[in-house]
Amino acid sequence: MKNRIYFPQFDKSKLLEKGQTILKAAQDLGVPINAGCGGLGICGECKVKIEKGAEALNKRTKAEEKLGKDERLACQAVIENDKYDVYVSVIQAGFITNILTHGENRREISLNPFAKRRGDKVLLGEEEIDDYKGGIFGIAADVGTTTVVLHLINLEKGNIVYTSAFENPQKRLGGDNVISRIQFDGKDPGKLQSILISKINEEIKEMPVDFKNIYDFVVVGNSTMRDLFFGLDVQSIGVSPFKSVTETDEGTIPLKMKAPELNIYMNKEAQVYGPPLIGSHVGADALAVSLSCGVFDNVEENIMCIDIGTNGEVVLKTDKGIIATSCAAGPALEPMSAVPGAISRFSIDKNRNRFETIGSAEPIGICGSGIIDILGELIKNDLMNEDGYLRDKKDFVIKGNVKITQKDIKGESGLLWSKAAISLGIKALLEEANLTTDDLDRVYLAGSFGTYIDKESAKIIGLVPDISSEKIIQVGNAAALGAQEMLLCLEMRNLAESSANEIKHIHLESIPNYGERLMLVEQKFKRLSSESS
């Protein structure tokens, strides 16, 4: 009698089929697993853990040689024996349960949209484009490498009518980082743009308004995502000096196109607007974050904005001007998506591990907020020193097979490397401005990672400045909020445009002793205080 393959996280199973891969079994059941390379064993995104029944599978392939114990690539693991039940935990699911959609409103802005009503006419700027048909709406979009958020906004009242959040469909085709997207677009130009626009159109059709009444669309994203959205050649962003084709000697320029040019499901006269980039990998999303956090407001404060991710961005505003940089942190700080079973909170109480998981499921791995907590607790409890060495260099077991290894911490592109990239970016900007951490009046943590991490844990390991927690403000999806402000208020749009070219972009690679500092000085889990700045 045939046995079954089980995916307990999703409460799904099916009969084993000899010759079938775990990936195909998951796809048959509708279990979401990423497979950016199409099952070639290249991208590594379909990594799963075999909880039971490894005897039913083929031997590991060459593509799986470096995986941990009990780990397989779903596209390489083939059912060879149907006499054993197989239990599979998905590590990188093809969906994210906690997509951060909203930012924290910090001020009131005047309602003065680009698309507005005058009498019985609809205007874009001062140009009459349509008869008024009962409503004027716009969309503010945050197109991230991993997720996309769309806010449908009533431009006559200023309120959000509908929100749509979903995984960026480019991820399954072009991989989970901007470099792989750039490489894919070089081989198959336009494909990534097409699948993204198609998905956005599907979402627009579900919105509770007539698409003909949607007249304006503001889209922000990192440099690669914004340019892919508009169908631009992104190859120059992937090679030194890492510049978009929209960056000139005079600065960066905004993008404006009619909806039909992009095949977006809106009024045929509608405009699609992409704010300018700050420079290099510091994109329009960082500009939107800065706008919504008040960086461009005329206030005499030292303000820092930090958006931590695979490609982190840091912006610093002082009375001398605004500077920004990007930090290639890599994926180590976010080893697992926010899927059921991902550890999201962790503490050590009287030598006992205590943790919370997404969905209160059995732990199968660790997501970003959990990683920061664990590192902080290891330092606090003297289970790891500042150099990142675990006590006796033994693995730190959380529960069962879920653990942090010495290689996870100190290995190539490990946790210490990611922390070093972010802390060096912060220090480089402070040094450029001749400031210390004590001089910072406010630090904004933006995006999903910055919103869900524990501030105290992040301070302990030196990921954020060691200042009063009251000065560290977690602002949610500040990029989406900035896009909303630009949609609702022309003055905000103009402020963002004029400010973009006033920001000085700092290439970390150009600072003195960059390599030595990244490899040696910052390779410590040490509080980022004024003494270390």
C-alpha cells in the first residue's frame, strides 16, 4: 500500500508517486514553495527540511552538498520508495503571512492631488482629461523585491479605500534579490516587467471602483525594482558604478508615463509616476521613507532613517545637509520568511529557551526578528562573545533541529557579516557628518524588518545606534506612506523631487580602509555607541 507525503504546516498531504519530486508534490497540493530557477537546483530557494521519511528519497545531488542535516532541495529530492511516509517542512514558502502594508502617520498634509476635479471635469495638473464620473482615485504602490503593496486612495477625500498586498511575482521567476533580477532581465528583457504588471492588473480588477476612475499612480521601489517596473534597461545598476540609466551628471530624474504605455488597468489618460532615485542602489523607496519621516522638513534635528534588508539603506539629515548610503547586508539576517513555524521572538529565562512562532506552530526555523532576539540573548547571557564565538564553539540549540551554528554566525556572508555591513554604513555617515550617536535626535527604523525587531536586542548587537529607545521610532511601511503623500499632495511630490538631487550619496567602497573596517573592525557584536563611532 502506498504511503503519503505530508506538509504539516499547511495541513495537506497526498499519495506518494514514484519519480515525483517534492517540489511537484507541493505544487500539486498548492503548497507554496519558491523555485526561482524553475527546478534546476541553482537558486536554492526551494530548500525544505525532511522531518521523517528520508529513506523514501533519492540520494543527495551535487546541488545539495552544502545543505544542513535533514535539508533537501525540493526540486532535487525524488520519491524512489513509496513504502515510507514522508513529512516535509517548508523553509522558504512562496508567500509571506505578515506583509507590512501601512506606515505610521506622523503629520497632516494638505489635500492637493495631481488628479483633481474642477466642476464637471477631471484634471491632471491643469489639463482637462475626462468628464467627472462620480469619483477620482489614485494608487500608491510600494514595489519591493519581495512584496508589493497597493493602496487605492480617494483623491477627493484623501482616505484609503482598499489595500492589496502580495508577493512580488518576479521572485519566482527571477530569484529573491536584485542582482538575480538584473541577470534574468538581461537574458529575457521585459519578462519581469510583464508578470508584475499582469499581477497588478489582477489586483486592480478586484478593487471596489471602476478602473476608469483611477487617474494617478505613484510607484516607489529600490533602483532596480522601479526601473524594471517602467521597462528600463537595468544592466548598468548591476555593475560598477551601479547607476540607473536615469542618473545623469545633473542628478536623477523622475519617470512619467501614460497608463496605456505600461498596459496598466486604469483610465486611458491616467499618469504613472516614479519619483527620482537618490543614487546607485539607494532608490525611490528610500526617498519616500525620507519624505514620510520628515527628513526634508525644515527642522533643526539630526535624523537618521535605517531600512534594514538584503540591501539596506541609511539616510542622515543634519544642519549641513543630507547624506545616504546603501549596505549590502545579504540575506543572513532574514534566513526564513514569516511562515508558520518561524521563530519570531526569543528569550532566555532561568536557562530555559522561550520563544514564539508565526501561527503558534511547531518551530521549523527562524525569521529576522527572531534572529536579532537570539543574538542579543546570547550576548546578554554570556553564551556568545562580542567576536561572535559561541561558548565552546558548540551549536546553540533552540529546539529539536532548530539551532544557530558557529558557521551561521561567523561563516562567509553570515550574521556577523550582515551586521557589519549595516553598522559600517551607519558609522560612515556619522563620520562624514562629524557626529556621534549621542548627536542623533531621532532614528527611524523602516520596513518589515525594522518594524518587527526588538529595539533593545538590536542595540545589544550593534545593529542600530545605542541611544535612548524613545529616540528609536519604528515607522512601519514608511515607503508606502511616502508614496501616499506624493499621491495626495503635489507639494510633497515637488519636495521629494527637489530634495533628491540635494542628497549626497556615499559609496561605502570609497571610504578609507573600507575593506579592513568591514572585515575586521565591524566584525563584532558590539554596541554602536558614541565611543565606537
